[in-house]
Amino acid sequence: MKVVSIDQVEKKKVEMEGVKGAWKQLPLGSSDGAPVYSLRVFTVEAGGNTPFHSHPYEHMNYVIEGEGVIVDEYGNERPVKAGDFALVYPDEKHQYRNTSADRVFRMICGVPKEFE
Amino acid sequence: MKVVSIDQVEKKKVEMEGVKGAWKQLPLGSSDGAPVYSLRVFTVEAGGNTPFHSHPYEHMNYVIEGEGVIVDEYGNERPVKAGDFALVYPDEKHQYRNTSADRVFRMICGVPKEFE
């Protein structure tokens, strides 16, 4: 087994069009021998966001910390907070936004390991 | 997309040999259209534990709350606390124990949806 604290995992700034103030960690993934799925963690700074995009695989999300919204494919904003789970379906357009003025928004984002 | 707070998800007592004081929730799974993976949540009462067992699929864990140990296949105890991730490999014997005297231990446990 592998055990790791999120604080011990390298954090990389996400450089992608449409991203603002987001950082990525990969606590459990293919390099650890994960057979099927990878768990990433994204930290979005106050006022930041992930890209408004879609892709042919799903997201399995859990909000660890903070408050924000998920924008759905119609542009509607759904509030999310610590303790919430979200499933974004394959090819469904989506975006996470941190709506807090001063707190980070942090979530787990599970994907098939091929897309980690 | 589906969004749900863990507090809104039905909690069922785990009835299985070797389990003590554990409750299961299924916030995201096959009935939600999860394509590959399911995310369950287990809440283990103070002094409780999951079974010491193995199965042919992995666990992808994240500790939401509390403190405990994972027992590995050799019987060694590895401490885990909120913010820790763990990967239990297929066929690896394991057990979660809540080592706290008065607090719950709560974790996400991801598995392939066939085994949710």
C-alpha cells in the first residue's frame, strides 16, 4: 500500500488556456501502480477558476475545502462547498470557480489513469 | 452533472464479518451513471474497524475526518489522519481502525463500479 499526506505531494501550477490561479497535485496515480483510476487534487486561489471545457472522460470530485461553483454546460452556476461530491459526465462542459474573496477552493478530481 | 452533499446521502450500517461500528454511503456510483469508478464513504465509530480482508480490486482512499491506522498485510499499523491518501492494491490484505476514543474516522473509498 501507499500512504501519503496531501501536504507532502508536489504542487504544480496549471498552465492551460482559460485557467486562472490553479495548482495540481497527483497523490495517487499510475506511477504508484494505481490499476484503474487516479486521484488528483486541484487548489484554486481566491477568484481563480479551472477552464470552461469538456473532454471524453468523467470527473469524480470531492470538495475538501472552501466554497465555489461548478458552471454547467448551459452556463448555470451550481454552488459547491466542502463535503460535496460532484460527477461531471464525459463530454459535459464544466468549470470550477472559487467564489471566495480570500480562501482557497480545494477538491479531489478522479479520472481514469490514462488521463491523469 | 450530479452534485450532492455527503450529509444528504443515505447511511447504511455495514453488516459483514469482522466489522465493528462502520457505516457506508454511496454518494457517486453506477446508479448515477458513473462510467468507471464509484466513490463510497465509510464512517467508523470511535473504537470501530473495517474487516481485515483482501479482494481482487484496489481501494483509493482519502481520509476526510479523524485519525486511525491502516493495518497492512503483515499486521503493521500505519497511522492515517485527515488529509491523507492511501492506495490499497488488489489482493492486499488491509484493515482500517479508528484509534480515537471519541471521534469518528471518515474516509472516501473509491473502487471500480462493479464492486461498489
